[in-house]
Amino acid sequence: MNIFLVYGGKSAEHDISILSAYSILKEIYYNYYKVTPVFITREGKWLRGEEITDPDQLKSSEDLIINDSGNEMRFNEIPKDNSIVFPVLHGPNGEDGTVQGLLEVLEIPYVGAGVLASATGMDKIISKILFKEAGLPIVPYHEVRVNEWRVHQDVVIEEAEAKLSYPMFIKPSNMGSSVGITQATNREELAQAIVKAFEYDRRVLVEKGIQAREIEVAVLGNEDVNTSVPGELVKEQQFYDYESKYLSNDVVPQIPAELSEDITKTLREYAAKAFMAIDGSGLTRVDFFLTNDNEIYINEVNTFPGFTDFSMYPRLWENTGLAYKDLIEELIQLGLRRFKARQGQALKDR
Ligand SMILES: Nc1ncnc2c1ncn2[C@@H]1O[C@H](COP(=O)(O)OP(=O)(O)O)[C@@H](O)[C@H]1O
Ligand SMILES: [Mg+2]
């Protein structure tokens, strides 16, 4: 079978995507698959690399940065009946349903969440609405649209202050990797933070700041929803930003997180509910806040979380009894089954 592994991309998470792709390429079961690397440049060009049939062909993740502009990817070159696309893309233009939509139109099976789950998972306001509807505890927030802000800044600030207390967190609705997110402790900072968030989206949310531990649960499955043991991001810094997320080592994952059985059970139930609320398939990482008083809030979901062999998502599965290699294989099988189910064979999908 042919795997077309797509990575890189136009988002801020270009580099982490290459690292995730490299880890996956090292561990695919090559006795079943031939892999074609497909690199999306920062400018958005799709380039096709040499076929990989043996992990020793790759010496480092640098080998995945394809420079040859002569090898553009053509989708009609993908053999239809014996191929699957593995989008290893984080953030806008990949984790948000756009690439998934392209693959639906081309009728090519792919790994991971479909269009709807990818798009909702990427949008913080829409996913909150769905989580609330599913009975999950969300962080109190206030939505701001760009038109309101242009016309009535004072009203927006008053409304936010009436609903929420400082510190507040201001975020673009449709982003990732902490881009455009700022904490505000007073009115001036709030106004500045809203302006900054509008650089990235037309919809912004202002959230109540929560002093809490950050706990994550991995979900795997299609109709059968499986959850991992919870893990904790033990951080030195309060605000988990792009720098500490990817570039430095001051966030230490603790797996499993030290939690009571009750809290663990509730978190796993909530993670499964969140996955179903967005109509997830394949994989999702569900991120929670847990306060000192044992209050749980769902913060957000990531339909294609970091996937290097040291990332939280695969490590949660390792600790739940599923090795990295087998996790990759399971995701491929789930992608193929989802494709068949969508071809009108839902009741035969096993
Ligand atoms: N309401 C909040 N209260 C406290 N910290 C927050 C809040 N929202 C976000 N943060 C901090 O900012 C980080 C990034 O925010 P998040 O909503 O997860 O966005 P992203 O999609 O960029 O990961 C979180 O991991 C957390 O450390
Ligand atoms: Mg996050």
C-alpha cells in the first residue's frame, strides 16, 4: 500500500510538523507500506520527495526539507485504490479541515479527523458551543466580533468586564500554538490584547483566566472511542506559550498525572464526550484545566496534536499500553475504515 505523508505547511507549526513526520517515518511498518513524503513549503507549495521503503534512508529530519522545486505534487498521480494520505499538519491550513476537504473531493482515504471535526476543533468559539451543549464544563468567555470592536470598543470592554474578572485570556478563535494569545490584567492590556488577536482572526474570545494544572487526555478511535490515561504538563511558567511549548524544555510531561481515581475517570469520560461532540475520528488530544478545588474545565481539543516520539499524545498511548509503531498502524487502519464507512458501508464498518 502507498502512504502519502504530508507535512510542513504554511502554519506557525511548520517545524514541529516536520519533526512529527520524521518520527512517524522512522516507525512505519515498511513491510506493508511504501511512503512518499509530500512537503508543503512555508509558501504553500506542495513538493514530492523520493519514495521511502526503509527508515534507514533517513538520517535526520533535515532530509525531509525538500528543496527541488521541479517535483511538484500532482494529485492525479495518487493511485486511487491502494493509497492513503497521512496529513501530519498542525494548525490552520491542515488541521482545520481544508486539506481534509481536498482529499474528500479527490476520494482518497486519509488518516485522522474529517472536515467537520477538523474545522470545529480548530475554532475555539464553535468548539466551546458544542462542548457546552454536550454538558461539558467550559471556561467562561465573551465573544467579540471585529465589527463590534470597530464601532463600540467601550461597550465591548464593559461587557467583558461585567462577565469576567481579571486576569483574562484573549485569543483569536481560529489559531493554534498560542499565536495571538495574550493575558490581560487590566483594561488597557485587555484593549491591546483584543487588537493583537484581531491580527489573526475576525472573531476573538476573551476568557476568564484560570489558575490551574493542565491535564491532557488522548482519544483514539472512530465509532469506538478509546481514551488514554491523563498526563500533566508540569510547567515552570504560568502561561504555556509557543516558546515553552516547542522550543525549550521547561515543560515536563508527567504521565500518568497524579490524580484521584474519580478525577481520572471524569476526565476520560469528558474527553470521549468532547471527541463525539465534534464528530471526531482517528485521533484527538483533549486539554483540560484542573483547579486546586478539583474543578475541571475543558480548554480545547487538537485534532492533530504534536506527534514526535516525545510528544504528549503518543506518550499517553505508550503509557496506556499502545506502542508508537502500533499507534501509527491503528491510525492508518482507522482512516481506511472511515473511508469505507463514508462510501456507504457504515453498517459493515468493523
Ligand atoms: N483561560 C485561561 N486561563 C489560564 N491559562 C490559559 C487560559 N487559556 C489559555 N491559557 C494558557 O495558554 C495556553 C495556550 O492556550 P490554548 O487555548 O491552549 O491555545 P492554543 O491553541 O494556542 O494551544 C494554555 O496551554 C494555557 O497555558
Ligand atoms: Mg493548547
